Amino acid sequence: MKRSFIADLILLLVALIWGTTFLIVQHAIQALPPLAFNGIRFTGAALLFFIILIFVHRDWLKRVNRRLLWHGFVLGILLFGGYAFQTYGLLYTTSSNAGFITGLSVVLVPFFAMWFLRQRLNWIAWLSAAIALVGLFLLSTGGSSLSINVGDLLVLLCAICFALQIVATGRYAPEHPTLLLVTIQLGTVGFLGIVGSILLEDAGTMQDWVHLASEPEVLMALAITLLFGTAFAFWAQTYCQKYTSPTRVAIIFVMEPVFAGITGVIWGNEKLGVTAIIGCVLMFVSMLIAELRPSEKHVSDPTIEPLERTH
């Protein structure tokens, strides 16, 4: 079994984790403000990896350099930007609009990949991205039209940040040890989340944070998202992007709202209409199309072809 196929399966598991924990996070941020929740979540994941580095990779300090720190910092800023713009965009727009616009990253990634990574995408990548976008529109809006407002513009910035994070991970991951790069990235997100919460949210004192975070529902949400939705998920993304393309990562991650919808139906007493179900099917089909192998002459990932680099 090829490494690229195994990487895609692991990334699908990441989308499953994010989708199934969406309901948990949604309830938790009713008690703890979003930036505070993400600040604690990402800081905790970064500390977990730091402890692993100390005890498992004792020579980790020798591998730290300015380039690694900069790349991890850039990834962290992009990831934090995605979460922050999405959170504040939701204050001014509907969840259906936000879900669809966030999913625009599936078509932004191919453009950014061509721009930053000098990759030419074949027809399979464009077809699967287009089908995923149609499916996402049907799932998010039920086929109705979108009304644009300031919240939608904020969520569009979120989509740009997430798309750039996927492309940048594809660029930086092969250069650095996975654990080190992820630790710096998550630490950056955690730090910015905590600072952002102190400056922008009415999160109270540190004692209030401890009290809120110790509530059973919030504590369980933090534990689950810290271990699986953050530590494992971003380690897996960083590691797997050494073996697959950013475009395919974006197409696989578009399955997250599908898993979120299924979770909502099973545990949240939500209902999916016929249009939304058709959207889910189209998004699943787009992921299958992305796995097609058009010919043997392509490079390690069949959805990309290298462009000649100009010097």
C-alpha cells in the first residue's frame, strides 16, 4: 500500500475527529469564551509534545534553528487567524454561510499551491474540488442563496488562512522533524489565543478561567479536543503532508462538515434534508475522485505536476 494512500486515510480520520468533536466544542464554548478555549487547548497540546520531546527525543534542542522557529511561527499565525476570523465572523453571519465560505479553502488551496509551490494541477484535482464545493454549498445552505455581510468577509479571511496553512504545511513539513514543527505551531496558536482572549474577550480573571475549565462539560471537551482534535490531528496533518498534496488534503478535510452533520443527526437530534444529503454524497464522491490515478507518468502525487522553476 502506497504511503500517499495511507496518508490520505489518516487525514480522513483527522476529518472524522474534527467533525465528531464539533458538537462537543460547540457546547463547551457556551461556558468558556472561544479564544480562551482554544488558547488552553492548543497550549496544553504544545506542552504535551514538549514533554514528549524532552523524554523521547533528548537531542531535540540541537535540531532547533531559526528557520524551524520561523516556519512553525508562520503556521501558528495562519492557524490562529483561521480560528479567530471564523469565531468573530459567526457573530455577524449564519452558521450555514460560515460553513460554506470556510469550505471555499478547497478551491483556494489549488491556486495557492500553484502560486507558492509551483505546482500544476491536472483535471482530476479541479474536478474533485469543484464537486466538493457544490456538495458543500448544498450541505451548508440547503440550496438557498447566500446573503453577503461583514461576517461573511471575516469568514472568507478564515478560509484564506486555513488554505494557506495547508499549503504552507506542505511546503515546510518535509524540511523539519514533525514533532518539533508541530510543537512550535501549536504553542504559537495557544499563546495568541490566550493573549487574544485577555484583550478581546470578557473571560474574567485567571481564577475564573480555572473555575470554568474545571466544569465537567468543559473539562471533557478540553481533554478530548486537546488529545485528539489538536495534538494527534495536527501531528498527523504535518506528518502526512510529506506524502500527499495540499489539494488532496483540502478535499479530504471538506469531509469534516459531513461527519459533523452525521454526528448532529445521531447525538444532537438534528435533521438533514434531501438537499443536504445530496451535498454529503457529492463531497464523498469528490474525495473518491481525488484518489484516481490518471497515468503512471505523474509524480508521487497524481493530482500535481511540477512546474519548471525560474531562477
